[in-house]
Amino acid sequence: MDTKKEEEKEHREDIEEKLKTLKRKKLSDEKIEEFQNSFEEELIRYVSKANKRKTKQRMMKRYLSLGIAFAIILALIFPVKAFLFKKKVEHIVYSDPHLGFLYYRDMGRPEEFRFIVKKTVIDKKLQLLHIYVRLQQTVILYDLKENKIIGTTESRLSISDIQKVIVTPTTQQAEEAKQILQNDPFVKRLEVSSITVRKTTTVFSPVFIKDQKHLSSIVLADITLKDGHKFTAAVDLYEKRVLDISDVPNIHAEYFINKKVFSYKEDIHFLLYKLKDPNNWP
């Protein structure tokens, strides 16, 4: 009897042990699969985050490099731009035949002389560059759009042996001068209110010039814009062209030498203005 009970007990324990073994195995497989799935998902998330961090770090390094490069370029632009502008102004001044004439005629020491630019002013609206040169308080008007000098003006005439011609244009000549100005590229850009040809014009020139016909064909005209801005222009009716244009006030005469009767390669011409206060020059 006892033996039988012991056998039944051993049999039951064996069954229970087998059930436990089977249960553990089943749970283990499920846990392993669950762990695998969880590990894979976690690994994917980790790799994704790591890639994003690396991408962000690369982008930050790239942005930092670009920022440094941009800062260096920006730091270099202004000095280079200023240097190029200075060279451009120097080129304009030294290529102006008017200044060359004034200097070589009066002083005769080019190796000791430098044209000194006192001030430059840019009119962005009209695309004009004003260059103030110390030599006889000269103002050069440069057209930035057309890239050319359109007028040279100086405050006093310190040249010996000059003659003065008073020109009185006819009505027909006045109309012709207006037409020449209206067809000028610079004047076309302006919002012109009126063009008035002066009743008399004073023209200065060297005494050895005998071409009175040419000199008597130069007239001054006053141009008024719609905003009240004023310009003065010298028109050569002999060759149907505009000689000089300036917005410097108090213009009273034009100085002219024709290349046909002088040794210069270009005509020398410039407007003359009266400076009320020499100490108040720009």
C-alpha cells in the first residue's frame, strides 16, 4: 500500500516537473521573441537617433564653416570695395584733361604734384559721382551709368593771357541748343521742368585762338528739374554737342580750347563758377 502511494507520488511529481519544464520552455520562447522584437526596435531607434545626431553635428560643422567663411569674405569685401572705389576715383581725376591742362599750364612740375581728392559724394537717385579736387577747387561730375565725365567745374581762373567773348544767341540758336540738350543721354534721364538758354554767355579762351566762329557758338543753358534741382550746361553749337554739365551753383562762364588749334589731344573745356565763401568749400 505504501509502495503504491509512493509510486503515485513519484508519478505525480514527475508529471508536475514535466509540466513545469514545458511551461518554462513556452514562457522562455515567448520572452525571447518579445525581447528580440523589443531589442530590434530599440536598436533601430538608437541607430536612427545616432544618425540624426551625426547628421546634425555635420550640419552644424558645415554651417559653422560657412559662417566663418562668410564672415571672412564680408570682412574683406569692404576694404577691397573701398580700395577699388579709390582707384576708380583716381583714374577719373587723372584722365580729366581739364585738370591736366590747369596743372601743366600753370605749375609745370608733374613729378612733384598729386591731385588730392578732398571729398566724394554719390547721388544714387541720379547715378552721379561728385569728386571735389583741391586743385583750384575743382568739381568733377561723373555719370556712373554711362561711366564718363560729363562736366568739370572750377571756382576761379588763374591762367594768364586769356580773352573773353560775349555770345548772344539768336532764337534759332537757342532752340537748337535745347534740342541738343534734350537728346543728351544724361538729360534724358532727368525729370526736366524747363530748359532756359541764357541771353548772353561769357566764353574764355587763350588769346592765340583766332577761331571766333567756334567760340561764338558756345552757349550756356540752365536746366531746372521738377523737384527744383538745377543744372547748368555748356552747349557747342559749332559741333552740335554738350560740352559740360554741372549742378554747382553760380556758374558764370565756360573756358574752351579747341584741339584743332592747340597741341592737346582733346578739347579743353570747363565751367567756371564763383565761390562765395572759399573757407566753406567742401
